[in-house]
Amino acid sequence: MRLNPNATERRTPIFTRTALALIIAANGLVLSGLSGCSYLAPYKAPVTQGNVMTTESVELLQAGLNQTQVRKLLGPPMGENAFNPYHWEYVFYTTDSDSNVEVRKQLIINFDQARYLTDWKVQEAKVDMQDEDTFFGL
């Protein structure tokens, strides 16, 4: 059999244009239907920041401890004022509902000029966590 280079070979398509259009339309309907499903919400990792302050560690604070002893007891402060090195703040908050520690706590520590602990107070941290309702958090 002799091949003619000028002749075009006709191939039968796997899908006809109508079948291809139906598949694309069906996929579009499925994807648009799934976009409104609530079970497709992205995973939001819990946010935990700061130093975990246990009641036992705060109860061990006593007047007269120096800054090094307080740092070994509680860890490094989250807020150390550059203009007032005698004022430290420890903040802890989490959005994890499974956490068994208090979720928003703030510890304010003051030292004297010789860098010895004078007073401290524990209060609820003023952290406002905003819930994101959008898909990507934008």
C-alpha cells in the first residue's frame, strides 16, 4: 500500500464535542455545589503564644528574688521594656479548646533599682482573637 503525503489521515476522536461539553458542564456543577459545603472549611491550627505560667510557678515568686532567679523560674519575659528594665511582662494565651491551662493570663513583675523583685500581679490578658469567617482568612 502506498502512502500519499498530501492526504490527511482522519482519526476518530475519543470524545465527541458534545460528550466533552457535557463532562465539563457536569464538573462545573459538581464543583460549584461543593464550594458551599461547610465540611470543606480549612483546618485552623490553634494559636498559642507566650510563656505557660502555672499556678505553682507564680506561687514560688517572693520579694527579694533577683532577675536571674525570676528568669530561671518563669523563663524569659515576653515583654521587656527597653526604657524600663525593671518592668517585665509575661503573657500567655491560646485558642486551643483542649488546653487545660487558663487561656489568657498576664503576669506583671516589677523590680527595684538593685534588680530585686518588689511586686507582681496576675491579671487576665487583654488579647482579642478575631474569628475569621472567610475561606482563606483574608
